Amino acid sequence: MTLNFHNLSASHDSLREALVRLRLIQFDESFKVEELTGGISSTILKIEGPSGIYCIKQALPELKIAGTWNAPVERIYAEVAWLQLVAEIAPACVPNVLGVDRETNSFAMAFLPHDLFPNWKSELLAGRVDTSFAAAVGATLASIHKATANHTEIKSNFANDDNFFALRLDPYLLETGRQHPDLESVLRELVVRTQKAKIALVHGDISPKNILIGPSGPVFLDAECAWYGDPAFDIAFCLNHLLLKSVANRNISASLLAAFDKLADMYLASVDWEPRLRIEQRIATLLPALTLARISGKSPVEYFDRTARQAVTKVARALVAKPATRLDELKFEWKKGFAFE
């Protein structure tokens, strides 16, 4: 742990002081605390106090995994900046930021109750696939990328290359290369290509676990990886999870692959900042590398048994070694690899 790091979940006094600095309570006011689960990179606390119900999020210097994964806690400010900027582009797709406490590298945001904002990952794993919602995810992401593409000031404000390397490129792609030495050069080329692309504002963790199904469409959480770079990363990262879940729940693989198509088609139909085929090629070549990374990288998916991991590894390795250039080609090879109907 970093020196002078005060985990708010471990110190009620530190939490109280932070809430006072945030002007969410008076020092002598009482409040209830519940630690929310699901993430590996932050402490997230649900607070019930005199001013209402809200969340406090604090970045951890060491992520909660079996191995070692350190990351700068300053990434929390990239997340706040992403939420505040995106609130100007698509207000309904982000929680409201209530304040920032720099002494504890934390911030407060609105609490979104599960009954009104169910988690998309939970819905997918339960077998409830809404392809129209997948399309809305694609459309909303496209609107964010379109509004920020080729924007000099935003590029300067989100020059978070070190954070993105520490949180995404190294633990996902380079770590996978270390586990698969015969593919290391290909994966390194993808890293270099991604580092060079400075095109639009990227969230960096567009996963179903970070997307809520809101009354007005998708709501995006956990933008700690926010970075001005390649928008292909966001789409590939999200589409990857639909492919993985098609293996985890073969009974609804057709629906999940239909959601894959809807998300990709809606996104690509909105691309106007560069040729559609160019970004589609980057998505298609990056996607299988991310698939393999969810088996061999530092953040493997939790819902595969040994047989499933071996099967996904085999298919993903083949697609990394000989990548498709179109998403329909990639999906065809995926379906063939798992003998889907």
C-alpha cells in the first residue's frame, strides 16, 4: 500500500472527515455505511446520511487480485473528469458527481438503486438479453466518441497515457504476451498501435459490469482508465464480453451474438470522424487479444471452468495469430470454433 493511504472503509473517522470536507454532513451528524462489492480497483461505499443517499469512491493503490497489480491513485481524477465532461454530452448516461476530496483521493456521486438501474452483467448472466439495449450502448458510446474526436483541448486534458498503460495495456495485452511468448510480438504491435492512436475520449472499461440499465438508457460507471486515444478500444472491450458470455451460457448464445451485432452495427453506423472500415479493422484485430487477456491476463473472468478456459484460449489464440479484419468474419470464426448453430 502507498504511504499515507487512508482506506476509507477501514477508518470511520477518516470517512467522517472526508464527508465533512465534501459538505455532505456536519461533523456531529450520524450516517450509515455499506461497502459495495464487485470491483477490484476501488473502495465504494454507500452512505445514508442527513443529506440523502450517495456513494463515495476511493481509488486503491494496489488492486485486489491474486498477484501484484499497482496503479496510481490519481486515476480517480481522470474518472471524475470523464464523468463531468460526458455529463455535458449525454447527461442521462452518467451518475452526478457531488464533490471531490483530494486528501483521500475520493469523490462522491449519486447512488443509483438496483431496482431502477439493474446491472447489465447481472442481467446477461441471468439469461435476459435485450438486443435493443445493446444497440443503445453502441449508440451512446458513438455519441461520446463523436463529440470528443479530434478535439485538441480534450486531448490535452486526458493525456493519461501512464494510467492507461498501467491499468490496461500492460496487465491485459503485455501480460498475455508474457504468458504466450509465441504471440508476444503481435500483442506488442497492438500495444504500440493503440498508444499512437490519439482520436477521441476513451472510457477504457466498457464492460457490462460497469453499465447500468437506466430508465433513459445505459449509464456508464468506473471511468478510472479514461484516456484520449483509440475509441476502438472501448467497443472491442465491450464486444469481448458478449463473446465470452456466449460461451459461458450456450443456451442463449444466439441472443448474445445478436446483441454483439446490434451493438457493433449501431456504433459503426454513427462513425463519421474516420472511415468506418478503418476503425472496424482496429476493433476486429484488438478484440481477440482482449479475449485471450481475459483468460491469461491479470484480470481473468470468474465464470469459466477449466474446460471453458481451454476452449476460449484455443479459439482466441488462433484469431490473434491470424486476425479477422471485419467483425462479421470474426464472429463467423468464433461460432465455428465453438460449433454454435
